[in-house]
Amino acid sequence: MAVRIRKDGTIICAAKSGSEDGDCYLDDGVHYRLYELGILHSNNDEDDTWYFQTGKEKNRKIIISDKWPEAISDGLSLPCSICGIIPMFDYHVDDDFWSRIVPGHIRRDVICLPCLDGLAHNVQLDVAEHIEFVHFTGIGKTVVLIPERTYYYEKK
Ligand SMILES: [Zn+2]
């Protein structure tokens, strides 16, 4: 998607907003690349606003007073369909990856990250390339963890 950066620093979806004097327009190619690099992040709000953040900045705190954001986990209680364990972490992967590796009969169920890793490994895919973010649901809060790097080691 393309976004506009307003003079006040607000970054908003271009399709959901009108052009204003002084806007800086980022086309979808630039926007997607900044998102891929982990520099531009979605606020997951209705207006589709975004913010810049590099790994060196502090964790941003967002107080939710009414509507919980749709894509953010608010607690985990259902067991994994494969291993039966209640996961400690929720996560987001791209839809295409999900439908390629998760069998149709459990695609709407909970699958823990270790089991998802196993499903991907079985078909020579790498879950590390598809995790968008991981949620840790703590007490009264959800911490969004964005993957920074993946280390690989030789199997012994
Ligand atoms: Zn599992």
C-alpha cells in the first residue's frame, strides 16, 4: 500500500486519506520495503496509520482504552491442534505461507510456533522467513516482538 507522511509526522494509508498540502507520498514499493526492513510498522488501527521505528529505539507503549486491535493477541487459552499444549506465544505469519504448510482440516485451529516450525521443516520451508511478529501475552499487556535476526547452526 502507499502511504502519506503529513507535515505533523502522521503516516497514514494513502487510499484511506486525501492529499494535503505538504504531504510526502511513499509509493507501495518504498512502503513495503521499509516494512520488510522492520523500519515502518502498523499501528493496527482503523485509520491505518503507521510509525517509524528502528531496533535501537525503546519499546513503544500504547494504552488501549476501548477497542482492542484486531491483529493483536489478548491472551491464549486454546491448545495447539497438533501437540495439545497451550502456547505461550502467539505469532503472525503471512497467509500464503500458512495455507501452504498447515493442513486444511486444522487451518482454523491454534498451532503453536514449535509445531508450525515442524510443519514448515517437513516441506523444506523456513518459518524464520515468514514470521512477521510474535506476541507475548503477559499480565494486562501484550508485547509485540519483531524478529531481528536468525542464527543457523549445523546439525550434529
Ligand atoms: Zn504444538
